[in-house]
Amino acid sequence: MKKHLLLLGLLICVLLPGCSPRVKTISPPPYPPPVTKGTVMGKVMLQGRMTYEGITVTVGELPPVTTSSDGAYTVQGVPQGQHAIRAEKAGYLSAAGDLTIVGEGETKTLATVTLVAGDLNGDGTINLFDLVLISTAFGKQDTASLVADLNGDGTVNLFDLVLVSNNLYQSAPIVFESL
């Protein structure tokens, strides 16, 4: 009988609002929206060359990628928003631009860009200093470390000199364009 009275008392206590303990509900903090990521791809070519490997492409703060022999690159995991893109190779004027990733899984394909040959000193302009550098390297054959072999044929020769002289007074950056 005492058990029944105790159960009846607990039941009344639970059903009456004044006597039941107040349980405070805690809602979880608002979560930030999920970060959406996309992909940027395209092709970078080198003026005067037949293969285009080793060009460094950087998108925003992501680690740089390098192009394959056909100049293709793919940068994955690009967060939503606006980012700067840059392509660089020693001896060539760099290319730069801006792109925007709008939605989850978006793939942004950029138009093919050709880096202009002849910026041997890396100052962003092809000028007389670059002509002096190519003339001092004229006839050399050490292609592993020789930036002046612009066409990649193994020797700094007339073809390389013509590339520099034809591009005289051009400046970086070349502009990336979206398709």
C-alpha cells in the first residue's frame, strides 16, 4: 500500500507543473554552413616549345600544382568564393587572373593561356637585360639548369634569341580567362 501511495505521489508530482523539476532544454549552437569546394582545370602552354610540363599553377592559398607534358592542370578542393590564379615558369612571363567558385562540386574550366618566352631575369618585363642574358648564354648546352634555352632543344641558339627579340617590351601578367 505504501508503494502505491508513493507511486501515486510521484505521478501527481510529475503531472502538476508546480511540483515537477524544471528541465531546461539546451539547443545546440548554430553550425557554420558547410564549406563547398570545386575544381579548377585548364591548360598552360609555353611559347616556342612542344611540351609544357613543369609550369607551376597556384589557386588562392592552395598548394601549387604542376602541369603535365600537354600543359594540363587540375586543382581540386577549391573553396567557394573568389580566388587569384597564377601560372609561372622561369624564363617566361607569368599569367594571372581571378576566378569564382560558386557551388558544391563546380568545375571551372579556364581557357588555354600561353606564357610568353623571354623574361630571363624574372623582372616581369622582356627587355634589353634579357637580350644581354641570352647573348651571354649563346651556344651553351646545359639544359638542366639553363633558363635561356627557351625552346627546349638543348642549346641556346638563334631560335631562343628570336623568341626574346620578338617579345621585347612585353610585360606580365598574361590574363587568364574563363570559358
